[in-house]
Amino acid sequence: MEKVLSWLRNALLIGILNVCGPISSAATNSLTGLVDSSYHPDLGDGFVSKMLALPDGKLIIHGNFTQVNGTARTNLARLNADGSLDASFNAGETGVPAFLIYSIVPAPNGRLMLTGPFTIFASVPANNVVRLNQDGSVDSTFNVRSAPISASGAPTTVFALAFQGDGKMIIGGAFSRLGRTPAQSVARLLSDGSVDATFDSSHAPAYAVYSVAIQPDGKILAGGLDHVFRLNADGSVDQTFANASRPDGGAHNLIALPDGRSLLAGFSSYSVNGTNSAVIRLNADGSLDSTFAPFEQGENFFLLRDQKERILLSGSSHDEYGYIVRLKPDGTRDLSFDFNTTPLVNRAYTAAIQSDGKILIAPDYREVDGIKVGAIVRLAETNATSMVYFAQTNFYPLQSISNLIITVTRSGNLERSASVSFSTHDGTATAGTQYSSASGVLEFAPGVRTRDITIPIIDNHLPGDPTTQFSVTLDEAGGDAVISAANVPATVIIREVDLVTAAQFDKTAYVFSENGRSANLVVRRTNVFNFNGDFLVDYKTEDGAAHAGIDYESRTGTLSFSGYLSPHGILDALLLEIPILNNPNRSDARSFRVVLSNPRIAPWSTSYYEPTRVSGAPGQNQSAEITIVDDALQINNALALSLPALSAQGYVVQSSSNLFEWTPIFTNGSYGVLNFKDPNAKGARGFYRALPWP
């Protein structure tokens, strides 16, 4: 369960905090021609966490948004096939935020089934399952009167739902009974929502079930964090199923195939004969299908199968294959589909395949080719050609680095060979003086997606040599390739200066309660010039009126930032946690400091240079003062407060990227993150709300 909650936490944070500006020119290079620029429903700053493609080409979306194309819709909407809003569907104020609709399933007569950890849906009582009419209103003829209850007697939730051929519904969750009816993790509902007492799953494994699928013979597959089991049509455990447990991956996504086999995707990768695989196929008896090729390691957020029996996977990055990949029916990679674009695009929250085969994804970027696409991108069903482009378009080498490596990437159809020629061009930098000219042809074999250009940089040892620049262009494509229509030349700026990167606190002053257990400080690394190495900075605590061992725990150490480069200028951010102690002898506010020092390139890094100071200006945000107050603000999980109310009580919140974050202690003893808009930001409402934190 902890893995699932961790995944939900990460997904929730990404969704809330992902208020992006324009993406880099490199990402624009890569996306040209791979997406349908005519499809761009506008959700403002909102995002989508769940989608369902309907047979008529329409799309159900759920997430965090307040409008679609300028029309008010709160978190749930239906789009037409062209991305416009279907005004005939309006669920109103559902009260269910992003990531808390676990499944959306089409029901007979154009209705919808939704499951999640809700007890109220659009002001109507609903025990974790609700049915919506075609217009989005709650279907009052459906009512799950028996709430799901865990083994401890606490309310729990329903994660998954699937329809049987007779219209009855199989649900999976973390329950041991529905009301007073025993039902271990899996239950069957009648068409009105009542529990089917003829279905007895009381002897099923006591595991939380996150996915269910109905096989052609009526048997029921159920998967969870580290297990997969099968029930007979009456709810009894199928003892003939060979795959009773999969401790290496479980299955949060299941697809029952027409021939009795099944596809499984887990929270982590499976081990198949010593090879990691993101997805596996089981035979009808539950044994591993060895004819299905293993495909790399990678956490998966969804598993889809298209009309041609191809398999779509997405989640965290699948190594060099990117964050969304397609496999052939036998499990081998479909080289005609490649959508790996930029390191920033490393996951898709959800996806859907339209009836015409086009793929819809909800990625973590918000602009494509200069077009605001909102929260959904539509891809072409296939790519006839591959496109070549620079993976990065701005480089800042120092004179001393000897060789500059520039990567050229190919996306689209990688089934055939391709080539592209390149050349360097003088700017203020002159070939033979500041760099050595380079030209040639890069050859891409089938399946190869990157090739490197090496350009020697000349260290002429001229003191005070000004900054100079030159460019590199892609000139002519050959074979099965075209140069991206939005291709931007790579610009190389040669520098003599040594200031490369910086680390500093987000804020110079923080306030934390002694009951808050720890002070969480964000240390952010920023780049001044391009830097391809790992970066270290030391930190230590220093007493003020607050004393180590009495008011807080002393801490010294080193923060290590990876060499990952963001074109937005922020390379990395790390959380520095300083434990706060409850001092019963003091009720006054008292402070201590945390100081950064000794910035340096990691000795294992391939960098050739050393920063000369910590931040962009000496002393800027190099220390943070932490003030400890006596009591934490007590609030209720469901209580919403106004910004002036918080300020009036004298509590200070942290601000970053037009979002405030504060960690309160809830009255029920659990912790949560408080998120709300900066009232000075455009479009902000001037209020905030508490979000429960598992």
C-alpha cells in the first residue's frame, strides 16, 4: 500500500506544482509533426489525471481544472472528438479532486461508472462507486448502500470496476466486507448497486486489489501491489491458476485477452529469466508466457491495447525509450512509434486511444511548437518518417574543455535507416582560433535514435578573451528522415569565466512549529552557464537563541545535485530536513541558522571547471534563519480558511513559483500539505485548501 500512496503523492505534487511556461527550443524541435496541433482543448492551468475514450470518439476527462475552453467545468468533463467541450455533459461540482477517481468505466445506455475514495459525489451520497447519466448527472437509481469496510473496521475504498457480460459489476478494493456482507477485496454488484449475495469471495487472498478484468470464460483476474490471483465466476478462488503471487511486481493494470491469456503491468518491473520487463503476458493457466518478449525496466501508470493488438505503456521513463512507448503484439518494441522528446517530458499521467487509432496523452508539459495545448496532446496513429533535431540547442563550454559533444536525436518512425549532414559556422568565434570546424554525415541504423557530433574547442590561453560564439546546423536529411520543420541551429557560446552553477535557499527566513517534527528547507541549484557535471555544497546548523540538542537537532553534511540540465535555468532542488525538538521549558519564539558553504564540482563528475562563488551574488540566500514557535496551527482536514485568516494568526508560509506551501498538523494527528495560489498572481482566487496526505 505504501508504494501506491507514494506514487499518488508524487503524482499529486507534480500535478499541483506543474505550472509551466514555454518549453525549450529543443523540445519544440522534437515535437514538430509528431502531434496534432489542431487538437488543443484549453484547461487553463489545469491538468488531467484520468481519461476514457468512448466508442463515439468523445473523451471523458478528470483532473484538476475549473474550465474547458472558457466554459465552467470543475474537474470532470466530456470532450468531443475534435477537443471541443461537449456542453450536453455537466456533472457540476463533483467535490472529487485530481487522482481520486481511480477508474472510469463505460456502462450500458451511455452511462458511466466511477470509483474512488469518495462518500459524496456532486452533493449526492455515494459509497466509493457512482453511476452518471449521459448528461453527467448522478443516476439516482444506482446506490451502493453497503460501504466498503477494511479488516480493522475502518472505511476504505474501491479502486477498480469491470462489467460482466450480464451487466453485473465486479469491484476490487481494500475491503474485507461491504456493509455486513463478507467480501474479501473483490465483490459483485447488481445493476442497482446492491451487493450480489450469491458471489462469495470471503476466501480470496487478503490483499488490496487495484485492478480487475473479466476473462472470456467468466473468471475474474485481480491484481494488486505484489500479487495476482483469479476467482471463479461464483467468487471462489481458482486453484488452477498458477500465478497466485508475483512478489516482483503485482499488477495495477490488467487486460484480459480474447484467447484466455492476460497482460499485466506492475508498480515496478517484473523479472523474466533475469531480465527486467515493464509488462508480461500470462497463459490461460496463469503461467508466464515465454513467447512474449520482455521489455526493459520501468514503472507504468497505464496499460492500453489498440485495435491492432499493440500495447501502449507509459509512466516514469522507460530508459532511452522515453516516457511513452508502444510494443508489438509479441512484446517487441514498435520502432514505428517513438515519442521520446526531452528529459523534461518523462511521464504521462494517463492516456486513451480513440476509435480512429489516434493516441491522447496527458503529459507533464504544457506547450508544443509554441501552441498552448492545455493538458492533453493528440499524437498521430503512425509516423511515416523520422525527424531529426538537436536534443539541446544552447551550449556554454569553457575554453578548457577540449571537446564539445552535441547530440542529434531522431524521433518518429525508427524502423529504417536515416542520415543527416551537419556543419559549423563562424560567428564571433573563428574556426581555427576558438574552435575547430566540423562537418559530416551522421548515420542512424534502424532503431538508433541518437548520434553525437564532436567539436574541438581551442584553449588559446588569451587572458580576458571575450565571450565568442558559433553555430552548428543540420543541413540535409537522407534515407527515412526529415529535418524538423521547427529546427533551430545549435548555438555555442565559448566562455572563459569560471562561474558555472550556484546553490541557495529558496527563502532566507522560515517559521516552523516545535510540534511540526522537522524544518523542511528547499535548497535550489541554478545554472549560470551550461554545466554537465554533479555539484556538491556543504551545510551546517548554527545556534542562535535556539540551541542544538534542546530546540533542534544539529546537522552537518553535504548536498549532492545531479548534472541534469533544465532549460528553465533550475537544475535541481533538494529538501534539507532539520528535526525540531519539543522544548517544554520554552514558549517563546527562538531561532537558529543553516549555512551553505564550500560549493564544488563532484570529484566523480566529468566537468572541467570549478565555481568561484556559491550564488549569483556573494552572500545571496547562503544562510536561512529558522524560527521555532511554540504551537502549530490546528485545523480540520476539510476546513478551508481565507488567506487573511492565516495571516491574522501570525503564521508565515513559504512561497515558490506563485504557489504557497505549508505543512500543518491536522486535528486527527496526521500530516498534510497546504497548497494555495498567490493572491497577487494572475487568475488566483485568494484562498487555499488543505489536502489530505496519506
